[in-house]
Amino acid sequence: MEVGWPEMVETVANIRDSLPREERASVTILAGDEGEAGAVNLYGPAYGLPAAISGMNSNWYRGYGDPPPQTVITLGLHRDLLDRNFESCTLAGCVTNRYGIANSAVAGWDEVFVCRRLRWPWPEFWKQFQYFG
């Protein structure tokens, strides 16, 4: 377990809970790496969070869901990548932990965004979103 993963998932849950009710039904968590996706998938059920999706390694093969998400909460993805792919991205929070310990897994990747209106059809975006690390 990485220091701060439970707090990260709690932050995501709080962001999800702040969304309008109609968006909560179709929200997905888009994680930049498999560690973040794994943390959401491990701790998220306690908050009623959906499983995270990610383009990293074998996570990509699990896809993005059906129906495709309308709103995404992002973890570990930089703003420039998000702005190129979504019409709207708003900074919604930052990953921290109660111990004040720097987590090298999220260093420089600690911003959490809410993004809407993917600029491309999901199949087209997903095809280009696969990467290995």
C-alpha cells in the first residue's frame, strides 16, 4: 500500500459527491497509472465508487465501460493532456495524506480534475490511450 491511497480515494469520493445528481450516475474515474486504478478499485467500493479505468498496461484491455462515461474524475493525468481531449476540465482537488509524507507515486501528478465532453468518440480516444510503464 502506498501512503495516502485511502485519502486519495476519499478525495475522489468527495468530488464525486459534489457533482450534480444526474452526473453521478455516469461518472467514471480515469486513472493515469495502475497504482491509482488499483487503489480506487480496492478502497472505492466502501464509498460506492465505480471501478477505475486506465490506459496503462493491462488495465487498457478492460475498456471504458458501456455506456461510455459522460463525466470523468481524473487521477495522475496532466492538465495539458486533459485539455487536448476534453472540452471542459476543472481542477477539483489535490491528493494529500494526513501524514505529510511525500508519495513518489503521485509527486507532480497530484491534481484531480473533473472533465466533461470528450472531444472524440470513446472508441477513438481509447485506441490512442494505451501505454506501458
